[in-house]
Amino acid sequence: MPARHLLLALVVVAIWGSNFVVIKLALGALPPLLFAALRFAFAVLPAIFFLPRPPTSWRNLAAYGLLIGVGQFGVLYLAMRAQISPGLASLVVQTQVFFTLLLAVRLAREHVQAYQWAGLALAASGIGVIALHTDGSTTVLGVAMVLLAAFSWACGNMVGKRAGQVNMLAYMVWTSLFAVPPLILLSLLVEGPAAIAAGLARADAGTWAAVLWQSLGNTLFGYGMWGWLLARHAAATVVPLALLVPVFGMGSAALFLGEPLPAWKLGAAALVMSGLALNLLWPLRHRLRPA
């Protein structure tokens, strides 16, 4: 991979990791479900007028939009408002890798290898450590909600796989169209018009910049550039770099929000990331060896 492509990949994972700090800052003004609705609304408009609909069914687009928009980010934002710290959220949500694995076993009849069970055990141990050290910034409910968000992400992965080879940027834009209406409805029902109006009144330039960062930086640029890299390089070269997302997530939370990094948290991160690394790198070990 040329140095400029590697730099681009690092920029993408840095955006995805530090995005959890941006989420936390925006939640200081906006109710979570309203924030999620705005994120996907700006991902749709105006891009949908310039990108053709991907060659997949409306049912597939709607399912992905609901799973990612409501199931993943709606629940994640609700958890991050008061139930879990940004750094831990960036780590726990990566368990989507293992939920995707288990769903593939159940739905696609894929066989689980021994290294995959070992990776799952390591990651589960790390989540257990987190659950045993909940405090004022992280609760058991928050961990459970982020695990639910990760499960929704994994379900979205399975739906996205059935879409076939599509332009990922266009796919994200068109699926976002189906995330906006239910998020607006849920915001009205759960948060209420008064909270929505108050949130919009509190929103300043920084809040709107965070919303746009979610839509343009995280969704459109991030997924678009990741797809561009995957189209030009082997997955064995690109995909392992995603292991850096929790590193950027926990590092940026510590740097910008002062989130502490005690030994138990670092130990839990090491267990989860070891499980992720084993799951991603073991099948690629022959291709990653120098010739």
C-alpha cells in the first residue's frame, strides 16, 4: 500500500475512533434520538440527488437503514448520553465482529473455527471486566445497550452482505433515507416536542458542526474512502487497520474529555482487542507474511 493510501486509511480510522468524543459533545445539547435523526438527514441531503440508487431491493435498503440508523446509532446515542463513557463505548461496540460471526453461523451455516471461539472468549472476558467495574460514568445498562447496538450493527452487516457488490457510499446514502422517519417519530414519542425544541434552541455552532461531522465526515467520507481503499487493495491489507478504532476512541476520550484510563480499563481493552485481532488476523496470517 502506498504511503498516501496508508495515511488515508489512518485518517478514516482516526475519524471513526474520535467520533465518539464528537457524539458526547453533541449530546450535551441535543436529545439522542433527535441527534441521530439529524445525522442521517444530512447524510441523505443533498447527496441522494447525485448518487444513483444501488442495484438492490427497496426491502434491503430499508432493513439496513432501520438496523443501522435506529438499532445501532439510536441505541448507541441513548446509551452514551448518561450510561457509558465514550472510550468504553468505542471499545464495546466493536463486539459487532463476534455477533456477525455468530449470525453467520446461524443464518449462513458457516463453520466456526477454534481461533474464532478463542477470540470470542477473550473479548467476552474483557466485557466481563468492564461490567464488574461500572461506576458513575458507565453502568451495566449502558454496557448492555452498547452490546445491543453492536448486535444491530452485526444484523446490518448480514443485510449489507446480501446487497452484493454495490457502491458503498451510495448504499449508505440511500439506506439513510429509511433511518430518518422512524428516528423522528421515536424522538417525538420518547423525547417529546418540548425536549426537541429545547435541544434545538441550545444547539450552537459547535453542535451543528458535530452533526455535520457525523454525516459528512463519519458516514460519507469515512465509508466512501474505506470502500475506495478496499477496491484498490487486498482486504488483508486494509481491514486489520480497523483495530485502531478503539485505540483512537479511548485515546481521544482521555485527551479531550479527561476520561481516566485505570489499569482495569486498559486490561479490558487489551482482552477485547486481542480477541478482535485474533479473529481478523489469524485467517490472514499466510498472506501477511513477507515473501
